Amino acid sequence: MGKYNFDEVIDRHGTDCLKYDFGMKRKGRDDLLPLWVADMDFRLPDEILDEFHKRIDHGIFGYTYLVENQWFIASKYSSKGSVYPKIP
């Protein structure tokens, strides 16, 4: 895994994100702190983005057959209350 930059400021205003734009649309204010949304403003690591790009670049988005170990991994994390695996 690469180095993570948690100090990089990512402005998500105007991207239709629930965390920031919803307050303006719902309350008409942009000075509210979105403490009710458990959302991170961190960029995904390049290793994860690379895997997304591999999948996206072929351009076909039909149904996917998951091999047996993928079902196991998904059910393992789902049963623990989290669908996301921990990054080593």
C-alpha cells in the first residue's frame, strides 16, 4: 500500500454529496457541521483505484459471477457488522 495523505483537503461541496450539499438543500445553510454523517473525506488509495479502473476500463457492466471465496469473504465481513475488509 502507498502512503496515505490524511492532511490533503478535499472540497466535496457541489458534488451532490450528502455530507455537505444536503445541508444547503435541506436547511438553506452551508455553515452547518455535518456531524451526523459518518463519511470520510479521504482519497482512496491508488491500489484500490487501480482495481476499480481495471474493472471499469473493459466497459461491460453485466451481472458478475462471484467465485466461492468471494462469497465467503463477503459473508464473513457482513456477519461481523462490516462489509469492508480491513486493509493490512
